Amino acid sequence: MFKAEYAKLRAVQVGWSEEQVIAHLGEPWKIYMKEDAPENYYVEGWAHKERPITNKVWIYLLDEPIAYVYFDAESKVEEVFVGGS
């Protein structure tokens, strides 16, 4: 049912710029910077991969899937996690 949404989120590639992510996914639902993110920045009730924020993370929350897009100090994608509720 949500196959297209999962595919769209999983298409984000390591090395993409912020502009490329926005062009592909639009604006994120939430943004956390390393300096001011809460210790438990994960969205309750949704899958996640526990890991520290290197620089910043953008969270995309669609109808079913959620994505955490992690950016390095050069604002390039360093990792993407996609999961469900």
C-alpha cells in the first residue's frame, strides 16, 4: 500500500546535497542539529536506528514510512534510515 512512499525515501543517496534531498522529498517534517537535539530525538512509535547525530538530521514522516536523513559537516547525506510505524 505504501510501496511508492518507501521507494521514494529509499531513493535518497549517500553524498546528496541538501538541495537534492529537498528537490526529491520536499521540506523535512523536523530538523535537529547536533548542538541542540534532545538525547532521544526519535519519533515515538516509529522505527529508528539509534545513532548519534554527526551534524544534523532531517526527519521525513509520511503516511506510513519515516525517514531519518543524516548529514555530515559538509551538508552531504551520510546515511538514510527508512522504517515504519
